[in-house]
Amino acid sequence: MLIYGKEIREEIKQRVRTAASTRSMVLSVVSVGEDPASQAYVKGIRRFAEDTGVQCNLIKLPEHCTEEELLRMIEALNQDDYVTGIMLQTPLPQHISADRITEAIHPGKDVEGIHVQNLGHLVNRTAWIKPSTPKAVVHMLKSNEVELEGARVTIIGRSAIVGTPLALMLMDEDATVTLCHSRTRDLKKISLESDILIVAAGRENLVTDDMVHEDMVVIDVGTNYNAQGKMVGDVSQAAKEKARLASAVPGGVGTITVAELFDNLCILAEQA
């Protein structure tokens, strides 16, 4: 059975709308260049802001801007007391280091929760903002009453913004987590031993139906575009049909991710 994120998104939206009615919240989104996928994501963020009464300022810099120019922009936003949270839209041009720019964002304004200091809170199990996509995954699992305590969870993809922080968050829920990547051996065997499979590798049809079983819960975090220009995930349709529960793409985790970003903004506003 396919599961969707619309109801969760609406629940968070109402919470953000209530928070925005009692305090001013300003999200600054910094974008470099004209990447079409990035612009579509930013459009979704601006729409969510309009729906909830949050002010969203888009700062667009040209593709040829230098790393130093971008750093100066980030520092100006850090110093601006009017700005609640800062989001850096990726990908960035090759001549700019995403890591360096991310670490330049003040941890107290890092709405995505990916600054090294904020990721450190995950390791220490300190209550604070968490990366929005992993938050969306955990929220989706809990909302669908998927038992996490003691569950065997396999995550395919070890990125610093999804796979690795998600592993930490699930271990905090007392799940037993295996984190896989491109050099993992016997991936099919590991997958079949899992209760929950979460795929965030960015490869269309990476997971096929022979890698899942009927009692498995599959969460597809992938966002790819096939030859026809249709958005698809990392998990094949046949695999999703075989699993007990599987998240839809589109309409699944991605639907919740933007909402979780604004939930983080609320947390930052409360701590300001």
C-alpha cells in the first residue's frame, strides 16, 4: 500500500500558521544560478510561506558570483536580527564550496539543521533542530504506526544531510540501523533482512522487487526524473507493490520536507 505525506504536511502547516500569528518569522533563501530543480523547490517553499503567514525573502545571486561574495551575503544575514532562519539552496556552482558556505551560516539561523554544530546535537542526543528530510522520514513512519523500537532498519545512502543524520535519529528511537552505500557488499541480502528499508541514493530503480519482502516498510527518499521527464524515486514500482507499506514519489517524503523546514523555523524563532 502506498502512503502519502499530505495529511502530515497539513498538520504541520496549521502549527506553523498558528506560530506565525503570534510572532514574526522571516526565512531568507539564498539561491545561486538558475538550476530548474532548485527553482521548483524554492517555489514550493515560497508557496508554503504564503499559506502560513511567514515572510520568505529570496536572494538570487548570479551563477558567476564568487565564493567570497556569497560568504559576505551570508554574514550580512547572520548579523540581521530581522532574519529568523537562513536556507542555502543547492546545488551550487562548482567553483563554490557548499561545505564552506554551510559552515558560515550561524547555527542559530541554520533552518536546515545541517551545520556541523547542529549535527553534533544529534550525536549527543540533545533536543534541537534536525535536518528536514530525515525529520520527514521519521514523522511519516510514526504517523503510519510503524514500530521503530527494536526494528531492523537499512538505509541506502550515507549523505551528511539525509542518510547519516537519519541513522542517528533512528538509533535514538532504539532501532537497529545498517547504513549502506555504493561500496556495500551483498546489498540485496542486507535489504531482505530488514524490517524497514529507506532509500536515499538518487538512482532510479536502484531497489527492485527481489530486494524487498511482503512484511517490509519501504520509504523512498529519491527524487529523479526519467526519460519522459516524470519524477520517480529510487525504488521500482514493482518493489513498492510487493512491500507492506511504501511511500509514494511524488507525494511522499518530499511533501513533508518543506513543512519540516518551517517547523525548524518555528523552533529557531522560539529560541531567538
